[in-house]
Amino acid sequence: MDMLSFAENVSSVVVTVNKIKSSCPNQNCLYKINDTNVPIIMSYTFTDPQLVITLAANTLVNSTSVSVSIDNVPCVLGTVTSTSITCNFEAGSDGKAKIVAGNYMPKVLLNPKGYCLYDSTCTNITIPLVINSFYPTSVNVIGGAEVFVNTSGLPSIDKNNI
């Protein structure tokens, strides 16, 4: 992550409450996140293309909307209870979720509470790069042959820019 900072004598963070701006007269403004009310993901299970998320007790109470994603790929909500979310990712012809290979943790946004935090026991979901088949199985050493590869886990490509 790149960061750029400037030394200034003026506070760069301004908080407004009821149209009244905050002030920081001694230039010692401290900011601390109070995560006591932030929703927590306790665990999750990914059985491609379904994701089941278990949340801390009553996490979804007073939430007006829920969205789930992995690598910015949205998960279509199915069953939602006060402590769990079940959703499904769009699947390709091979039945696998259309998520690029990699290691991810699901992002859960609960409005108006914000993004959920993770319990310390949560680990990454690994989406593998899989070659299902390829054709032809042999080519001339001189080259020039087209090779067709059927995979899951690769990003979508523009066939006009290959």
C-alpha cells in the first residue's frame, strides 16, 4: 500500500455531528475504532459453488441488507437467519464458481453495521486453478497449432485481445 502524508498544523480529519464540526485544539487528535458492535464471522464453509457463513449470535438483528462476495464476485443470497448466511456463486459449465484462483476470505457487508470482522480461527478459502482438459494432446514441434484449454480458476479473457 502506498501512502502520502504532509506535515501540517491543521487537523486533516474533521468530524461533523449535527452540523457541528469537531476541533482538535492541541493537535493531539486520537482516533480509536470501537469494534464491540461490529459483526463477527465465526466460521465459513465453501462447497463450490455454495458458501455457508456462521456469524456471532444475533449479528443480523437490525441489519437492513446483507451482501456477500469473494474477490468482488457477488454471492446470490439464499437462506439468511440471525446467525447464518447461505449463498451461491454463479457457476460455469463445469459447476465451479466463477472466481479467479487464489486465497480469499469472504466479505460480508451488513447495512448499517458495516463489514464483518473475522474470528481468529477463520482461514482462507483456496480457489484452485484447474486444467480440466486440452486439445490437441500433441502438436508439431515447429508450432503454429491452436491449443484449446478447458479450465476453472482463470480470469475471463477478451478473445479479441489474445
